Amino acid sequence: MRWFAVAAIVSLSREPINDFRLCGGLAHAEVQLSVCFFTGWRPKLGAMTSEAIAKALPFSVLPGDGLAADKRRAARHLYWQGWKVTTIAAYIEEPRSTVQGWKDAEEWDKAQPVDRVEAVIETRMAQLVMKDNKTGGDFKEIDLLGRQIERLARVHKYEKTGKESDLNPAINRRNDKPKKQPERNHFDDNEHQQLLDCFAGSLFGYQKTWRAMHDQRTRFILKSRQIGATWYFAREALADALETGRNQIFLSASKAQAHIFKQYIIAFAKEACGVELSGDPIVLSNGATLYFLGTNALTAQGYHGNFYFDECFWTRKFDELNKVASGMAMHKHWRKTYFSTPSSIQHPAYALWSGDRYNRKRAKADRIKLDLSHTHLAGGFTGEDKIWRQIVTILDAMHGGCNLFDIEELRHEYSPEEFANLLMCGFMDDTFSIFPLTELQACMVDSWEAWADVHQLAMRPFGYRPVWVGYDPSRSGDSARLVVLAPPAVPGGKFRVLETVQFRGLDYEAQADAIKKITERYNVAHIGIDTTGMGRGVYEMVSKFFPAAKAINYSVEVKTMLVLKAKNIISKGRLEFDNGATGIDLAQAFMSIKRTLTASGSQATYTAGRTEQTGHADLAWACMHALDNEPLEGMTSTNQSSMEIF
């Protein structure tokens, strides 16, 4: 402030300023010298005339010129500038007690900075407005002071409301504009290219063949287990959705299996370019939608896009699902992809694979005969029905660069029949199976949809309701299996396979410890253990923490009772298991059990190639060990009660 700067300049100069007009030339020093007041410098009144000081004040009334109110106001301004009461009294020629009285009555010390500034601005504005001959500088100053008064008014409003917009009106104008939401599931050009580069650099040889054939209208791939087909097609679908904007539809035997696609896609986007995908379905910013459907695809007739049918050879109601799926991809620019491990030649999907479906209702001369041999289809071939077919065995995968398998170990673990089915893409003929696929398919359900009372991700998936556990031990080269079974709540009700566990490479103590952990997650009411071989050691360890464990000593009679009991339950549709990966394993295990004769030829028995070297049907035997807890009449402690009346 001008008057403040004058006082500071006078104090620093230590010399009288006889002509106050000289101060105008020192205006540029006001900012630098204003700090002098706060550091203790005070003006020396004796060096200046009263007229010179009066010109520096923001008011026109000089001391002694009139009203006490003007002197009081002048004294207040001077006090707020840092003048002492005694100095002010001497300057305005009033007793010190008078000035002190004004100070105490008006509480000058309690005035807020904004109030002090406002009073000075008000006084200066009045002085300029009342000036007769105004200069251009006066008008500029009036405009400046007017803006400051407006700003102070906003400060006072903010003190009452606390709204930041009262201080800065631009906030309201900014908020009035529609906010641009960040695009969800968006890939920019750079991220898109990163994803494509990551995709191309991660493929094995047989997957590169699939990539080269991605424009085929229909693909049907018969494959070995665990060669990365679901992983690959999840990536292919995301890449296609980004490139073309086409919808992608994933069909599986169960909702849980379909969501494996979703997990692969989310992980791929995160890994390749750091994009976080979300939603179910996933809707990309370019409009492409990724649907993940289980058996609920029967109600999804309004969808359209490329579809991928996972494990189609193990799906219930294949013809119905395929009819709906084909409708989704009816337009010529949509693509259809079927891929699966083989099941039984009696499965409805086999008719599509073999060409029998194409030959239906066609004249004999128009029918086709396809060569379905591995030799012919190893590299892929488009048949007369316009379907591109390929067979990829585990050996083909190894030759294509997949180094994830130890073939000799797998040959040791699986029986020849099971090795041929699971890994070499050979179909099973369940004609002689005790448990044909048609019966087992009636047991397959979408657990996510059908079992509302089961929560697999919870600490206790089945709460405190009782469960039965069946365990089949490991042998040399074998893997041990465990099945958790929910018994029926009513007589004649359904059993449900809640969980399956595989133990590989563990000694009997480690296997017993794993069973103990199962008893901590479930309310276990029964444990059936095969005590043959290593099973004896596991049984003894389990008996220490679960004395009610039941030992099952295998013989021809015992094995027959186990199979017949399971046959009765399955044929009546009283067993349910998820139609996903674990359900497929269980179905394969049951299908491999056949009726044979003993070595003497005198008795019939049931085997699954179960020797010291093979034993993949262990999952079925473990399930039967749990089912064995139900008596033949079907009544158990969990589904019956009694009451005595006296």
C-alpha cells in the first residue's frame, strides 16, 4: 500500500522528505520495502509533514479537520498498518486514552484480515469516486477495487456455506459440463498392437495352424487333454473382437467351465498390455461383446456372433444346444468352432464329427464318406460338408513345440485304453461299459445354476451339513483320489459330488494330512478307505483323528457290491456332478469300468485296467467308496428320524 511504502521509505532513508511528490518516483520500490514494516521498521513522524502523510492515507480527512468519527477511522487504519497507539494519538492529536478506548471498544485486534482489507478498500473507493477530476489511473484503480470488493463478497459467502464454488464460480461452470467418462474395456492402437504381438509370440506350432485357419466358416478339432486349446481360443476370440468388432460367444458344458474362457481373456489383456477387463458379459469399447454361457445357452437365442463350443463331446442335450448355437452364427461373416476331447461314439456330437449328420435326409448319391483317420486329419482338412477338421494328439502337440509333458510318465500313469482316449484322441465304445455315457450324462448338471446351497469359494462350502468322503489310495505310479459327496436329504434323493481331490507323489502321511484338511472344511460323517496296499497306512493315520473311518477290503464280492450299488444309483439318476472338467474326469472313470471274468474264469468281476501300473478309474472307485455308506434300502441317519410316544 502506498502509505505503508511511504512510511517504510522514510524510515529507511533516515532523511527528511520535504517534497512528498518524490515518493511517486519510488513506487517501484513499494513491493520490496513493504516487508520492512513486518520486520520492525516504523516511520519517523518528525521527518514528514502532516500534509505529506495525509496524501498517503486512504482517506482525505486530516487530523483536526472535523469529525471524531473520521479520526477514529483514521486511527483504526493506522493501527491495522502496525502503528502504536501512542504514535497514532500523537499524529491525530488526540489523548492516548481516547485512542485506547476506541481500540478496546471496537476490538481492533479481533478484526479478521479480510475485514481490515475490506474497510481500507471501502474508504479508498469512496475517496476515488468522490474525486472531481479523475485520471485514467483513477478509473483503473476504481475498476480494480470493484473486483476486489466482489471477491471479498464471495469470501463472505464461502464463510457461510463452505462451498468451494462460492470462491471460484468457474468450478460450477466446469461441473456443468458433461464429464467425459473413461472408456471401459478400451484398447488404444498401441495396446492393441501389443496384444497382437504377445498373441503371435506365444503360440505352439499346432496353435499357429489354428490361427491360420481362423477364417474357416466351421472348424471341428478333436484334441488331447491339456494342450492349451481353451487358452488359445480365448486369446483368438479377444484378438478377433478387437480387429473386427464381432461378438464372441463361449459355450461349455457348465457355467464354471465357460468362465475359464473369461479368466483366460482377462489374464491375457492384463499380461499383454495392462488393460483391466471387467463385466459379464465383457463389452469392449468398440462394441464387441464377449458372452460366457453354460447350459443356459438354451435361453440365449437372441445372441449373435462367433461361437466357440468347448468339450462338445461331453455336453448334455448337444443337439438342442447346437441348434441354438448354429442360429447365433447363421450369418456368413460369423465363425463356428467346436473343440473337445473324445467321449463315446454314441454321443450325439459324433454324428457331426463323422458326417452322419450331413448325410441325414440326403439321397444316397449325395452322401459323403469322410476319412477320419489321424493320418488324414493331423494337418487339418476341409471335408465335403465344408467343415475343417483336425486331430491333435499329445504327440502332435509335442512335435509342435509343446514341452509340458513327460510321455513315459503319462503312459505309466494311465492304462492303454485311457491313454488312447484321453491323450491320443481315440473314441470310447461304451457298449460294454457298466456305466454308459447316456446314463452318466443324466447325472451331469451345471452346478452354478442347480446348487444354490453350495458355495465353493467359502471357508465351508457346504456349511455344517454332513458329507461323505470316499478315498482310493495311491499305488506305484498311481495317483490317489478323494471324493466329497453330499448325501440325499430325503430317502431316495440325489447324491451330489461337491469336490474331487487328486494326490500325486505324496506318501501316506501326507495323504492322511490332506484328508484331515478336508474334515476341517466339511462336516464329515463318513470316510470310506480302500485298505489295499498303501491304503492300510493311510487308514491307520486317518483313524487317529477320525475313528469312524471305514476300511474297505477289496475282494470279488466287495467290488461287485460297490459297482452294483453305484449302478443302481446312477441308472435312477440319483447322482449329480458338475458338467465341467472334474465331471468329465468322473464320467471317463465310470465309463472305463467293464464286466470281465476272473483269472480262473469262474466268477464275474469289474475292472478298469486297474493294475499296479494303471489306475485312472480311481476317481470312480473313490466315489463308490462314499456311496457305499448308504444301505441297500436307501435309508440313512441323514434322511430319517424316529420319535417315541409314551
